Amino acid sequence: MLHATALHTYYGASHVLHGIDFRVAKGETVALMGRNGMGKSTLLKSMLGIVAPRSGKVAILGRDVTGMETSAVIRQGIAYVPEGRGMFHNLTVREHLLMAARAGTDGRRDWTYERVLETFPRLAERLDNLGTHLSGGEQQMLSIGRALMTNPQLLILDEATEGLAPLIRRDIWHVIRAIKQTGIASIIVDKNVGVLLDLADRHVILVKGEVVYDGGPETLKSDSSILERHIGL
């Protein structure tokens, strides 16, 4: 689905990503893990063209998208739920959803307005509210719902449940599991390692802009020293 090769990304003179290789297969759920400041968000932004890598290559479904505008990259079948949720201050809940609605790259319209509201009943109660007037949990629901309205093949969630109340986090994880069952691939960044170990098919750990682990959950569950060393659990 997505394959990044030898990505080097800088912020000014600061070398953030050091030759990272990263991939996601169709239908695969990948947990992107690491302490704060290790390059997780920068990797996502580099693959999406939000930040331009100094060198390396990004391909989606075999098509080279390196150097493309972010809007063109997204149109290849990707939906991005950014850290901070990205609410438009002048749009209602209804408008956030309807403006994002489109068929997937393969013509699918599995995720409709009605299906999103059925998945997130809280949003159905707040259709006329501005997105910025929602609680943090409701904004995250809206951000995910808006992403699903594009009928993506790959969903990217940066800090999926950061700062949310426990009950809201539970609801968000329930929805993410349901999304996985539909065959949509996912990249998930979150600090809840326990949930990620049970949810993701593969785990990638970054340390100072380099991949130090890329594999299944079995090894991480059987050897706790890996998480202790690289994440601090």
C-alpha cells in the first residue's frame, strides 16, 4: 500500500529522520511507536509531503509520489487524522463530514454520511454545532469520521487517543478495531502500548529518527526489555 525508502528529513540544520525504510501492506495495521521527539510525526508528514524529505522515495500502490503536493498524495487513497484533530473553525459537524465525502480510489462508497453517524452517535446529536465547539473526544470522533468519508485504503492516526477521557478512549479504540475489520490499512501513533500490542499486526519503534524494531507483537510481548529500553515502559 505504502512504501517509504531511505527517508532523510531535516528541520533546518537538524537531521530528524536518518534513512528510514517504512512500509504498510494492504489491510495491515501498523503501530508506529517511540518516545516523544523520536521522529514519528515527522515520518508521517514526510510520507504525506507535508514536510519535504531531503532525500529518499515514497510510493503508494507502486506509484512514486515523492515531491508531490500533499493533496495529490492524499488523493491516492489515504486519510490523515492529525495530532490536534484539524477542526475548521467555521464549519459545523455536518459540514465537516459532507465536504469530505467522496468515493474511494476504487469507486467504493462503503463509508457514507449515515454510516459515520451510526458509528459515532454523539455526532448525530451535534450536527449543527461548530467543530471547534465540541469536546476533545467529540472532535476526535469527527476527525476520524471525516477521514472515513473519503473511503480511504489507508487511515493514518497521529496520537489517536491523546488527552481523552478513559471512556472516550475506549470508544475510539472500539471504532479503530471495527475499521480494521473492514480491511482498511492503518498507521497508528499512540502512547497506549498495551492496546497497540493487541491491535496492530506489526510494530515499528523509532529512536532518534532511526528504526530500531520492525516486527510482530509476539517478540515485544515475550521480551519486555525491548519496550523498556526504547519506550521506557
